[in-house]
Amino acid sequence: MHKIIRGLLKLPFSHLKRKKKKKIEVKRNISGEWYFTDQNKHKHHLILSSNFNIIIDHNKLDTKLVENNPDSIVFIDKYGYILRIMIHNNLPVSIYDEAENVSYKLIILKNDIKKH
């Protein structure tokens, strides 16, 4: 008897399945080279590779891609801090470093971005 009651109680709600939030993943090629100047007026060389590696001043950062949407690409570093690259017209324009709580304007040196 208990099985029948449990089955009947589940029936009206069986169609209400939790929908997973659809993840928007943007395919793009943002590879290229930029520079930015920090608060101490030091210039830094930034390379973004086509497979989303980040290299700053010849040092590859240990990061993981966590979000890729039309306006930004978000990485998390090995310490748990966020690096957010802001995108405008499919080009990186700034990088936000959560560890320093600072955004830096990116100046393009060279890019491999193909315009469509």
C-alpha cells in the first residue's frame, strides 16, 4: 500500500524537473599580445594564447578558465583569485586582478584575431 501512495504522490510532480542553467560558451580567438602599466608605472607584457593560457612577463600563470561569455573571460588562479578579461568588439580591453583589486587597461601590441 505504501508503494502505491508514494507513486501517486510523485506523479503530479514528475514533470517538474529542475532545469539546468544553460551555459553560454563563446567561441573566439583572442590570442595576441598586449601590455599594461601597473600603479607603479611598470610596463607588463601580456600574452593570451588561443587555448586560453595567460603569460605575463614571460611567466605562464597557473589559471583555470571558469567563464567565457560575450563581455568577459574569467579565470581563477591557483590561489582562488579571479582574473577577468573584459571584451569589447571581440577584443580584450582590460584585465581585472581580484588579488590586487585593480583593473588595467590593455594596449594591443599584436593580435591573431581574425575579423569576420
